[in-house]
Amino acid sequence: MQDGLIDSFGRRIDYLRVSVTDRCNYRCFYCIPAEGVETAARSEFLSYEELSRLIGLFSELGVSKVRFTGGEPLIRRDMVQLVRLVAARRGIRDLSLSTNAHLLERYAGELVDAGIGRVNISLDTLDPDTFAGITRGGEVARVLRGINAALEAGMRPVKLNMVVMKGINDHEIERMLDFAVERGADLRFIETMPIGEAGLEGGSHYYPADKVLERLRNHCGENLFPVKGGKGAGPARYYQIGSGPVRVGVISAISRHFCEGCNRVRLTAKGELVLCLGQEDTVPLGEGLRRGWSDEALIRAIRDAIARKPERHEFGERRAVVRFRDMSTIGG
């Protein structure tokens, strides 16, 4: 067993987000520009065995939490196979999934059987027309069925993620909260992030998290209060809704950065290690793996990368710094 991964700012890295594809069956305007994005050839994607090997090395270095992302992870064939491979890795105690839920109704049961414990689902609106506009053709009814399937399959918690956008869906904040409470799902309101050309354009609809909180307080009155210890290594500040199980969070990527407790790095489908959403530095672990690097060499590369993980992102300060990549390629 190797020592844990500690960066130069004393943060312990124990969480790996793994993108399995850069493709998505939705085209959300704040994520993918209208003209689309250049996607990698499928031959460039690491196989499930290759991804499992890299994840296994991270687990030896103290990573215990893995989240599968995309693009949309469920459009990659036999995704359940990868879940099984990683679930069998010693040291991985928390397996989760981020999805748009378009295909979740079909796969929820299999995913739970394979090892997925919890899920984050993107849901920006409950209105069918608004949903179709944001996603450029998506069906909110399918997403709602996917949410129900996740709950029925036993995924806990089910977290709904709403990117709040001024003039588009900000009028639905209270309605979305009521929807989540009725279903026993957690809910997170997210500020738009200036990542890629689409993200920079989406910034024109920026709606600050503090205004969301003000709306929530007005809606819930004394039934909304901060969760004790509710701001950990994750990006959200959490609040409790009454005495029930539902938590509501706000993620303030622009107005209040959450980097001091960052415990995560990201691995793309090509095996590139991304150290920070808002910085350009990446490490081509997949390229090294396919060149025949030993486990020891890969571990050295991981350690060297973590040592130069930046202190924080620079959203809102150097907006051009994030033009070099799109959210769909790194999994958020």
C-alpha cells in the first residue's frame, strides 16, 4: 500500500472523477457550442481494462471514491462492465455516477447490482419546452422516469443538479425545490461556469448563488437551516429542509470559490489526468500506459502531477484561461 496523495497545499486527494466518453446525447447550450465540438476517435478512448488499471493505481495511492462521468457515460457500450471491474478493486468504497438520466430508466437496476451506490442527475428545468431548448431536443419526461428508476433501484442519495440561468429557468427555483422534497432527492443549484466557448457564452445568464439562497429562505422560512459540517471537501454549501432527509446545496463556482478543500482530480476517456477544471495542466497517463509504462512509472507520474495541482481555479479573473477545453471532454 502506497502513502496517500497529498498536494503541495496539504489537501488529501481521495476522489477521482472518470470520464468514459466525450460524447453526449444532449447538446446543452452552456456545455456544447451550436457548431458542436471535436470529439476523439473511439480508438483513443482507453478500454475498460485500461481504465480499471489506472483506477486501481489511484486506489493504491489512497483514492477511495470514484465517479463515472462523460459526456454522457451511459451511451458508452457495456458501461456496467466497467462498474463491475472497478467495484472489485480493493480500496474503492464509493462508486457513483453523473448522468443526464436519458438512459437511466433502462440501466438503473443493473448499475446498482454492479456496484453504483449513488447518482447525480442533471435537471435544469421541469418544463418540457424549456428542457428541449436548453438541451437542444432532450425529453424531460425520460429524465423524470430515470429519476424514479434510480430511487426505485435503491440509489441513495439521488442528487439533482440545476444550473440556474437568469432569464431561462431562474423562475423555477422554488418549483424545483418542491419537486425534490416530494421525491426525497437532494438538490444542488449551480452557478454557470465559464468553461469552453459554450460556458463563456452561458455566462451571460449568470445567476449568483446568494440570490438563490435568498429565494430559498423566503420559500422555506424557518424550515431552512445550514447542515452542521455541511461544507466539506465537495463544492456545495448544504442546507437542511425541515426535519426530513432532503438537503439542498448551492455551488458557487464564480461568486465564492470552493478550492481550499478540493480533494479531487479528473481522468478523461483518453487517460489524461486533469488537475483542475480552471487550469490547463494535464498529464497523459493513458499515453504512458499504451507506451508500456510500468505501474511504478505511472505512480511516479501521478505523484508528480499531484505535487503541482494548483491552489485554485481562476474563474471570473482570467476568463480566457478556460477556453482551451469543453466540459463534455472532462466530465465536470
